[in-house]
Amino acid sequence: MAKGPVTILARIAGVLLLLIGLFWGVLGVGAIAGGAILRDFFDRLGANSGDSVNGTALGNAVLDAAAGVGIVMLFFALFEVLAGLGIIFGKTWGRILGILYSLLFGSLLLIIISSALSALNNSGADTSDGFPIVVFVVGMFVAYLYSLVILVLRWRGAARA
């Protein structure tokens, strides 16, 4: 049985994963750069207070923490970008990686969304301030759900005669 071409829907899923991966990559670079900026801030703060040793130690700890978070974000972003590119170019490994990412991060986002909604319902707080964040997180969840469904069910079309 001949395999057909990768569907347009699957290529759209690849573009979505690529864009999400690029977004997280930019945030990872921002975390690393932000850690360096905060280290300089704490170093100057310690120098101004006359306690440069504690300022330097705190600055280095902040840099290490931010760099660690940024590197982890870059690691996951790199594989998500690779999955998106693999899907766009019709590679099976891209499809498998895309399905795994969609399952993992879609499930994680579903847990985050349900926990946040439960906490908001129990606290009785005004939810209008966090509305853009909620829309963003739900949008990412929908993108992962779309990618999962399309990559599982509509990867390739019918073979051409």
C-alpha cells in the first residue's frame, strides 16, 4: 500500500509546534540574560552596602538558578523546534516527537488549567487581571490538542494514482 503525502493539517500542526518551540527558546534565552542582569544588580547592591561578598554570592546564586531554568527551557524548545521542522518536512521521527510533546505538554497544561480554575473558584478572587494569561495558556493547550489529534489521525493523505 502506497503512502500518500503529509496532509496540510499535519503541516499546520508542525508550524504550531515550531512557533511554540521558538517562543520557549526566546524565553529561555531571556531567562539566561535576565539572570546575568540580576547578578550584576546584586553585585552592585552588595558593593554599595559594603558587603560585596554576600552581594556576589547572591548574584551568583541568582545567575545559576536563572541559567539552569533557561538551559532547560532551551533544551525542550530545541526538540520542539526539531519536531515542528520534522513534521513540516514529512519525517516520521518528527511525527513521533510531535505526538510525544503534544501528549506531555498538553497534559501538563491541562493540569495547570484545572488547578488554576479550582484555586480561583475556591478563593473568590477577581479573575479579570489574569485573563490574558488564561487565554494564552488555553491557546497553547488547544494548539497541543490540535497537533496531537492531527498527528495521530491525519498524518498522511490518500496515495495519489
